[in-house]
Amino acid sequence: MVVTALALVAASVILSGGREADGAGVVVVVDGGLSPKVLTVTTGTTVTWDLADSGKHRIRSRSGPAEFDSGGIDPGGSYSFSFTRTGSYTYRDEENKDLDAYNGSIVVVAPSDPATTAPATTTATTTATTATTVTPGATTLPPGGAPPTAAPTVPPTAPPPSGPATVRIANRAFSPSSISVATGTTVVWTNNDSESHTVTANAGAFDSGRFSPGSSYRRVFDVPGRFSYFCDLHPSMVGVVVVTSPPPGGTLPPPPPPPPPPPATTVPATTTPAGGGGSTTPPVGSNGVRMVDFGFEPAAITVDAGTTVTWVNTGQARHTVAADDGSFHSPDVRAGATYQQAFSTPGTYSYFCDIHPEMKGTISVRGAAGEPPPAAPPTTEPPPVTASGDVRIADFSFSPRSITITAGDSLTFVNTGAARHSATAKDGSFDTGLLSRGATSRRTFRNAGTFSYFCTIHPSMTGTVLVTGANGEAPPPPVSRPTVAVAAGDVQMIDFAFQPTELTVPVGASVGFVNNGVAPHTATARDGSFDTDIVRSGKTEHVTFANPGTFAFYCTIHPNMVGTVFVSGSDGAVPPPAAEVEPGAAAPMAVDVEVLAETFSPAEVRVAQGGTVTWMVSSTSPHIIEADDGSFVSEIVTHGQTYQRTFDDAGSFPYHDGLTGRMKGLVTVVADPATAQSGVADDGLSASVKIVDLAYEPSELTVVKGATVQWSNVGLAPHTVTARADNWTSDLLESGAVYAQTFETPGHYEYYCTLHPNMVATVDVLESLGDAPAPAAHEEPAAVAAPSGSDGPRGLLPATIAGGLILCSGTFLLGRRTRRMTAA
């Protein structure tokens, strides 16, 4: 069919990532989704949907002042529609209506000069040709331009309600970097880049946290003002939102000029020695180092043995402090946060930031009598890789990027860079895990195929392994990792985002959380009302929402993965707002459990330390609520009666029905971080360690033979306590859980978290107090299995870590835990 010519005016695209077509048109590319999904255009603009994939599509409006419907469009075709009426339109591809990527919106506003707009008839045409593309249009509201209108019935002189405003993130930039909106407007930031970003207010009013490519963050601006923001991973990325309340009949002001780079964080000055100047920079010999973007200041300091050095992040980006020799490593240190490390042994310690490896520093430690520190050992690079078929992982590329081997051959991946990296197959067939500098991982490719892989920290790093047949047959094409079908109203868990991030369902609805990623994930309510537990790749868990409300959730393994379920009432009423939940206060003080004939509902609950659990019997049969360890037991409780128990101690308390023995439940008492103790008793026979996100506090303990050490998880994410020698380990410790280990043999014990391998700590066990600690033995981490789509044997679980969105493989015991499926 031939495209019908339209009489159009030269109107600008106001807010889009779309391409302009000939004349006043805008192109939306349909290829694995809509790109862009959100547009703002002026009246008279023609939007053309270009089919760039091999599928069939149907573009159809769902709401708005006018209807449009393309009918079926074959691959390679396109569809055009001219928008002549102001207002907000929503639409979707009917062939993929259940996928958020194929649901879009368009806001149509009046141009800045109404006299230039000629009336046009709404026209739709279908064609088998592709629209010509030219330079993209403007990306901000024109001076004096009216804000988007929500419906055509709004009088032109009245201040129209604002539609959503969109900011694209691409090429390490916000586009547009400055916008003006009316009060009540929702601003949506969409990450179209190849790496994660944040949207962080300079004044701390809002912070998106990290969100990965393809995901978005939205915020409603109800209060007038100027809101400057930046990306705290890439502080040169800055933007500003100006929120105003236009007078009746008025228009929004033009957008403000782009903001300057954010100022550095102000940090209190280090105490200056008597007679010294007033500089706020720690002088050489002090115990303070500033982390700035992007360097350490000062880069070298000298301290006495026994000194604790404090690093303060005065920049905007996240940084780490990682010893070249691996002797210490901080978690991610956010703006304004600190990290401390004690230096007891004289020497010279070089370190760097393994997020930004160009940041380097040195700590020189003098002896107890002031003798100069020993000379630093010569810097050694990882040994050159000479074996045929090896792949070097550098900062920030794989070399060679493509390599061909024969089925049955093995490859060794060697990290020759300074930063942490992984080589992770996109189809989930192999994963080196997190490799630090000099570390290696070997993989045998037994089957022919094409295997694409990437680094999970730096996803722009990609490579390919081509495996030919045993007789030289060409490698088969890549095999897509099987995905699980996603029904309408379900949420996908992908690496590393929920899709969609927001979902509205009626009360009583069941939502499936489908893991179509490689890494394991959870969907855990911030208010503790539901938890899918760990959902492995290819698996689905359902949660039924029995009550209306707004339920914010996140992944406990990757806390930057967040989403919200809005549950409307039976009358369709708007869900009530969610209560703010502070970190560490996610567990409620009171929880109710319904005792049914054959089960407890919910079977597993979390309660804050000092909180109360009430069991209410709904069944006609009698029950006894009895702890597995005998720490509490009720009388016989019958229909309509209750039993209450207040839990003063943190920990996990499994229980059962003492009459039948068949019904089982679990109460997890979340420790109060403010009161949790840590440290060693005077006699060395007991010690306590706090597990926080993402560290053990303290990270070093010295006790005597026979001592019992107890770990309490006061963080939000789950963790483990696992011996490097693999001879003892905790179960998976969720928030509030505790674990104890008794040490009967003197020695040096290193342990770590299998979910977050950068969490490392030690316990030194002495024969008696005052003895010298045993020398540290070099312990290799246990071998781990590559992730796969199968469940595998009980106790093996591919795991990921939150700091930096790192995917790796961890092995830990699930022990007595049962799968939790708690409805709201």
C-alpha cells in the first residue's frame, strides 16, 4: 500500500528518544519492545511504528481522546497515525500485550504558536515500507509551551493536569538534563544505557538506588522547587527538575539551564596538630584519607603500627578500598560513608578502588619504636598467559574477544586487570564467578556451539567462544536460554530488575514472580507481608494478595532490584499508600498466625526482637503450639482461643503442633541493630559478631580454645557464615537469624559469605590468652558448580552478590529451611 500524504505542520518532538520521520513525523521502533515507550509531541505530529523484528504486531490504543488501531502488521511493515487532538494516549502491541516493553504512552500538547497549526483530519495508514529517518527533534518543552493535558475537555485557559515527563539515560547523560514540570507531575527516568545508573538528589530528597539497563525510576513532584540531581556511580551526570504551580490560564516557564556539576560533600576537618595550619585535608602521618572523584587524598600516608586508618567518601560516586595483595577489601562505600582498617604489622600496603581502578593509594606502617616501614615488595603483574586457548580479562575487555576451539577443549579465563570481573554465559551454561586480579577459572566445553558471555559488573564487556565439532564441523548458532512463559499480571525477575516495576491488581489476585534471569532472586515485601524465598532461574513462585494496599518489594540478594504491587479494593478504590519502612525496622512488633485444621497460615513469620506472635485457632480441632527445642509450649487451644508468645531473643524458632506433629511453622525474630552486641568476652570463651550489609563486624576475632562465637544477621539481605576450608557452615541466615560455632582446636580460621564472597573475616583460636596466634594457612576456596537451569542437588545454589550487581556461584547448605510462600 502507498502511504497517504498528510498535510502536516513542522512540529517538534518535545520529549522523546524517537527518531523523526519525513516532515513532522516521529518513528517508534518495534524490536523486542517499543523504543521509545514514552513520547510527548505537538498536535499535527505523525507517529510511525517501524517493525524491525521478524514478528507480527498490532498497534492499538487503550485510552485517549481518539482511537487508533493498525490491524495486523506483517514483519518489515509500518503503521502511521496523525495526532490532531491534545491529551494523553496509552496504547500497546496486542500481540505482546502482557509484556511491559510493548505498552507505551503518548502525550500530545499544543505547539508554542497556535497560528502555525493547520487543522488536520485524523488519518491512519498501513504500509509495507519503512519511514526515512532524520535528525531527532528537540528534547525540551518549547518556551511558553503548554504542559500536557489529561483530557480534551479541559478548557484551553485552565491549567491542565500534567502528564508524565520522561528523562532518558544514555551515553552517561540525562536527556534532557533540565526540565520544567507542574506540581503533581510524575517524572520517569528510563535507563537506555548499557550500564547501571542512579538518580540521586543533591540534597538527599530522593534516591533511586542502582537501576539496570532497561528499567526505570519514577517520582511524583508535589512541591514547587528546584531539584538538582546526579548519578552517584558517574557524578559527571547531572540534571535538574524545576517544579512550579502555574497560575490559572498560565503556562510553564522554559526549562532551566543545565545544572553545574554537583559540589563535593563537606566533611569535618581532621584535627590539626598544634601549630599546624587550618587545612581540612588530612596531613601526611594522620589517619584520615579522603575518597574523591576519582582519587585518594592524600594518595600516600605514613602511620604507626596499631593505627586504624579511616577512609571518608567525600565524592559523589561509590568507591572501594582494596589491597593489591588481597589482605583487606572494603564493601562499596557510598557518598558520606566511611571505611576503617587497622594496621598492626609494619610494612607498605598498596591499594586501589576496584570500581575505578585508576584510583590508587599507599599506606606505610612504621614499627613500634618508630623505625621506618620495610620497603614495599616489588610490584608483580599476573604471570603471562601462554597456553593456547586462554582468555585474558583486562580492564575493560576480553582478549581475544572471540576464540574458536574444538568440542572437548578447555579454556582458562585469567583476570589480568585491576578490577573485579566475571565471564558469564548469556545462556547460563557457565560462569567463572567473581575473579579478582590474578585469579583464574577453567571451563571445559564438551559440546559444539556458539557461547556469548559478558562481565556482570561491566556488562559492556562481551566475548564469544566458538566451539566446533570433533571433526571440524562449524559451530551451531547460539541457543537462547529457555524462558518461562509469563502470564498477564505476573512479574518477571531478570538480571537485574523486576519487569514491570509497578503492577496494579484487584484484591484476591495471585501474582506470579517468574525468574527469567540467570541469577537467583527473591521478591520480598519491605513490610514483611510476603516473601517468595529464593526463586531459581526458570522457576515461578506465586503470592496471593488478600488485602488492598501498596506493597513495595525488593530482592534480598540484589537490594537495588525494587518494585511495587498496587492492590485495589473490591470496589476498585485506589490502593492506600504504603507505610514507610526504615532499614532494620522491616519486622513488625506484632504478628498474627491463623491455626487451621492442617496448617499454620502463614507458616513462617518474622517479628522484631521483643515482639509478640499471636496464634488464633480457626479450626474445630484442638492444637498445641510447641517449639521444636521445647523453649515454649501452649496449653491445648481450641476453636476461638488464642496463644501469645513474646520473643525477647533474636533467632529462628521452628515449632509444630504438639497434638498431631504434622503441622510445622517458623518464627524468625529479627535482632534490633541498635542493641546487637559484638566483641569478645574478657575470658576469651565467647564472642559475638554482627552481620551487616555487606560485612562482618568485627572482621577479626581472637578467642581461646573452647570458645563459642555467635553471629547475628542485623542486615536486610540473607548471608552465610562458611569456613574457607569448607568444614563448617551456617544455614542461610535471613535477617534476624543467628548461628553459633564452637572452636575446640587452636588455629587461624577464615570464613566468608557464599552469597557475597567479598564478605571475609577471621577467627584466631589460641591455646590460652596471651599466646601468639597461629600462622595463617593459605586456604583455597571450595570449587563451585556452574549455574544451570536445573534444580541440582539440595544444598547447591547459584548465588549473586548485591555490591556492584555481581553474579557468581556459591555453595551453601539450606539445612532445615523450608520454602516460604507467605501471602499478604
